[in-house]
Amino acid sequence: MKKDIHPPYEAVTVHCVCGATWATRSTATKLSKVDICSACHPFYSGKQKVMDTEGRIEKFRKKYAKLDNQK
């Protein structure tokens, strides 16, 4: 590798809005805050948040409840 052309690879601490923190290494020194991480992401945590303000989910369940009972 050529000398003096690569950015410094330093340890940084990352903070999520959920309160989780972890240490990693990066060339970006401003990498300190993230909006979502594996501790609060619905795919990894299993806690899915559904915002149904218009009742669409309940309307769908009522519409197709008859088909589910016929099996």
C-alpha cells in the first residue's frame, strides 16, 4: 500500500436514538449517531409497529374472515 494516501482508521462510538451504543472502527470520524440499529429494528427485534389510523387492517380481516373459516 502507498503511504500517506489513506484516511486514518480510528475507533469511534456509535449512538442510536433508542439508547444503544457500541464501539467500532471507521474512517469517518463524524459517525456517531444513527436513527435505527439492530436493537430497535423491527426485523431483528420482532416488534413490528403498525400504524393503522384508517382501520384498513380491520376492514381487511373482516372481509377475508369468511375465507379463513372455510378451510
